[in-house]
Amino acid sequence: MNDKAAPKFTCSRRGFLLGTATTAAGALLAACAPGSDVERVAAADIPVGGGTVVGDYVVTQPEEGVFKAFSARCPHQGGTINAVRDGVMICPDHNSHFDIETGDVVSGPSRQPAGTAKLGSEGQELIVGG
């Protein structure tokens, strides 16, 4: 039998609350930090002259072998770009359209272009965000 007593831990209410708040704040900041999300998509899944919504991003291929990435968040009022067709990314909330190559506004109420996103690759896979 072990004669050693287990160590006794004490924690004041103030210490507990401070530790809990610090931990929660750190977790929240890490989870909400810009660019913390990374998505992967096969390059073959992005149509030439079109694009695909991947998580919080839109990945486009304006011409064969040229890929671009944009935030799916519409700069007009924060809606979500959810479709790509006929060379434009579309936010259905107020019908803003953005060019798949530049992100520039093609039509609609938005006055700001779609935000660009970081884009890289590993083999035949595209990595967007981060």
C-alpha cells in the first residue's frame, strides 16, 4: 500500500474564473482567427471557365490550369456566394455577381470586389485558406 498522500489542490473562485476565461478566450480567438480554416479540393473538380464553392471559399479556373481563390463572404452585406456560372460568382442575397478571374463586381449592389484568398497546391490538390 502506498503511504504517500495524494497532493491536495486548491483553487480560489477568482483563480478558477480567471483560468476559465483565459482558456475560453484563447480557444475562441484560435477558432475565429482569420485564415484559420483550410480547405482542400482536387484541381480536377474545378471546371474550366467556372468554379466551385469549397467551405468558406470559392475556387475558380478562369482558363485551363489557372486557379484563383476568393472568400465566399459577399462584401456587400456579408451574404454567402453560393454559385458559379457563366464566368461569375453569385451571391443570391442581393444578386451581386463577381468576375471569376479578378473578383471584380460585374453587376449588383456590391461596390467592393470579392476578397481574395490564399491558394496553394500539393500535387493535384488545391489548398485554399490558412
